Amino acid sequence: MSDNAEIRFEGIGVSPGIAFGRVHLVREDIDEVVRYQIAPSQVTDEIGRFEAGLIQTRMQILEMQQRIAESIGAKDAAIFDAHLLVVEDRTLIDEVLRKLKTDLCNVEWAFQEVATRYAETLSKIDDPYLRERALDIQDVTKRVIRNLQGKAPKAFLSLSQPHILIAHNLTPSDTASMNRDNVLGIATDLGSRTSHAAILARSLNIPAVLGLHDITAKMETGQHVLVDGSDGWLIVNPTPETLERYKQIESRRAKVAAQLKQLRETTSITRDGRHIVLSANIELPEEVDAVAANGAEGIGLYRTEFLYLNRETLPSEEEQYETYRKVAERVRPNPLIIRTFDLGGDKLAAGAVDIGDELNPFLGWRAIRFCLENQDIFQTQLRAILRASTVGNVKVMFPMISGLDELRRAMVVLEESKQQLRSSKIEMAEKVEVGAMVEIPSAAICASALAREVDFFSIGTNDLIQYALAVDRVNEKIAYLYEPTHPAILRLLKMVADAAHANHIWVGVCGEMAGDVALVPLLLGLGMDELSAAATLVPRVKRAVQSLTIPECRELVGETLKLNTASEILERCLQLADNRYGDLLG
């Protein structure tokens, strides 16, 4: 592709933003491993080389993990836990040692044979999580082999000139190790919105377009390209007109961002005077700064799972209490809603709980189901939350409630936890509001019964949509079926909101729908009292709320309830959103 005509390629926009620069093309870097025989007396030396290679690889992974944790947060660094598991996998290591001794061949060859077989087996399984593990094994395999061969790290990782990086695929190791100051944008043949490269590109704020199929075969180093990570375009040899148009788009986005910043101190009140509480979702205590910085009114969803991840022992009551108390104090007087932990047993500290493999963990032994079967773990967390409630703004909510029996069992455990604290003369708030997350269709259908026994509902739309429509959100083959505006979802949301208000409790949304400005009119029309989104999205949602009136939103809901397809409902929502705040939709 040497002529200068503008050519456009469409991929998947996974990390928003626009980048323009020269291409640095990375051809697939395959290390050729030559097989050679060894004498029985050399086996010990080969084992020593293998162990040294594994240790060196482990140190490199830990170093990358530390660098990512310091620069963009522990959540993203956790991607490398899977890599550490590979170099510590006794089954894989023992298989390599067996092959080494029986075949009497060099350890690089033995390791590549065993690891490749493992990866191929996993990649054939129709499960997105296991397919990602296959990529992890391939990534670590290459790194171990490079270390065994004494090769230097890949050259493109240390480029000193600003460039657009184009590659067949970027492994987590590549994305974490590259000189981020000089990578203006990323484009790859492979990848999806849920791939590791996409997650890290978003965290690093590098515009990225993945899934471009065979773009590496069509590009050359030095060409000029524009990466549109928002809409998923890679534009080769962009014309002056194209560059000018994108310059205007960037200018408009910067202008909108500056306007949104000024809304920080304002309240989210509709044009006709209705206050909609705008909260933030957080996962880590260090995210609390972003809550106030973006003008959110407290925390509508505090995911507590991080306390249980990547550790060998369960967190103590004291450790949890200190964490919850500090977060509560920092958002006071605004509320802090703590969700009891939403994890399957497989994610808990190794050896802490005896669990087996599950064929379908999404429908399995997790969240409130797991907690009710492991009441010692559950009560430890509830006591810590109750102790933190003395700050005065703490509420608690239970995830994945499927019906009234489950809710009542959870309430009994909460009452027992209160009694334990009273017996020990430990202080807690007189009244702690309790909520149920509505994320299973059965809970939405039984919402009237649940509403009589809690203080609030918080709707987890991500799972509610997934379960109601039988769509695995991370499966690219059926991603198009994941439709928040499906008529069935609209009716479930209305059912929950109506049941809440009939029983005089408030209802909020803490799923991704709450952060989508195209859908804010729909949620307001349905009667949602609170919206809780990622902190960075709060200013956009606030601007949307301030631009609307409740009567026009109710009218929208009335009209959409008569429509029969998700696309018709979405189109009607977009019409109202575009009329009121079109600049936010671009």
C-alpha cells in the first residue's frame, strides 16, 4: 500500500480518542525453537536452566504488575495474576520435566510442546474466559522461551519516537511493557472489547482499534495513519479535509469536557425541579477521590470483592472495618452503599474454602448464595459494615437476590451479626438502611413482595439484561443480542420501579445503563430516583438530567411501551436525547 490515496479500515473501537502519527509495524515475532538431543547426564542442567527461566519470567511479570499498579491501578494489574499462575502451574511444569526425561531433548522444545498443547486445548473450548487463558499461556510461553534462549525483550517496546503501534496482537505483557509516552495509538489484527489489550489501552488512555483482521499485511512502517478509537476507524493517508474534520471533532469534545467540569458543584435537578441523586460506582478505596472530583453525591455501589482477591488469607473483620470506615468518612455526609461481596468460591483465597469446578459460574454458587452457605465469611463482613455505620452514612445491599426466601435468610444473618455486636458492647448505628440488588428476572417479577421488606432497590442492569435475554456479554458472536432497550427489559425495569414506589421505597440503577446518556430519559421516565455510574461519567449524566423534564421523559416511556423492537425504542430515546443535549452523543 504505497500510493497516497486515503483508505479506511473498520475495526472495533475499544479505547476512545483520536491519534495521528507514523506507523511502527510489528511483524509476528515467532521464536524458532530448534530441537536437539541431550545426554542423560545433562538432564539436571536442563532442569536448572528451566527453573532459572521460570524465576526470571516470574520476576519480569511481577515487575510489570508493579509498574501497572503504580501508574493505572491495582485492578488492571490483576490481569497478570493469570500469567503468574502459568509459571507456577505444577501440572504443566511436571509434564515438561517428564517429557525432558523421557525424550531426552532440550528444555525449550519440551516446554513449547507441552505449553502449546495446553493452549490449543483451551482455545477450542467454547468459553470466552478459557479462551483468554489460552492467550495468557501463549504470552507466557513466548516470554519463557525468550529467557531460556537469552534473547533481549522485543525491540518495539523501547522505541523512543512517537508512533502508532500496529501489530497482529498485543499481549498484556506487550501493552504493559511498551514505552507508553511514545505510543500515540494502537491498531491490531486480533482483539475484542473484552481483551486484555483493550482493558489496558482504556486505562492508559491510548486510542485503540482492534479486530482489523489482516491490517498488518496491508501496512508498512513509516506510513501516516489516524486512529479513531471511538468509532473504530483506522484511516491510512488521511486527507487534509479528514484531518481538519477530526480536528473539529477533538475541539468539540474538549469544549464539552470543559463545560462538564463546571457542573461539578451543581446539583442534578431536572428543568422542572426534580432531584435525581447521582452517585458513583467504585471498586478500590483510592477511587474515592474521583467521586467528589466529578461531582457525584456519594457512592451508589461499592464493590467489596477487591478485599478478597489475590491473597492467601481471607480479610479480617478489623481490616474490612478500617477500609469501610475510611471510605465512609471521606464521602460523608453523602451516602456509601456497600454491596456484600459478589464472588464465586473460585475467586476466594486459595485453600480457604473447599469448592469444586463449575460448568457455568454465572448461574452458579456465587454472591448471596455463597454467603448464605458460608455464614462465618458473611457475618465477618456484615459486622465490619455495621461497625463502620457509626460514621452515619453507610447502607448495605445484598447482590443476586432471586426471591423472598433468600432475602429473608440474608436479613436473619444481618440481625444475628447485630446481636453479636450488641453482646460485645460494640457500637453501630441505630438504623442501617438495607437494600436488595435486582439483577435476576425472578427478583424483578417478585419486586412487590421484596419491596415490603427492604429500604431501597438498586437495579444491576448488566446482569438483568444478560439473564433476561440469555446473552453472555463477553461472547462476541452474540454481543449484538445484548440490548438494553429490548421491550422485555423496559417492562422489567418498569415493574421494579412501580413496585418500589407503591411500597414507598426509592429505586436506583447501578448498571452500565445509568452511565449511558442516550438512555437517561428512559430511566427518568420510568421513575428512577438515583443513577449510579463510573465516576468519570457522572458529569455527562448530570448534564443530561439538567436538560430534561420529567413529563417529557414519562411521555417517552408511554410511547416506547407501544413499540415492539429494541432498535425502535433506542431510536426514540436518541431523538429526545439529541434534541436536549446532542453534543454529548457525538
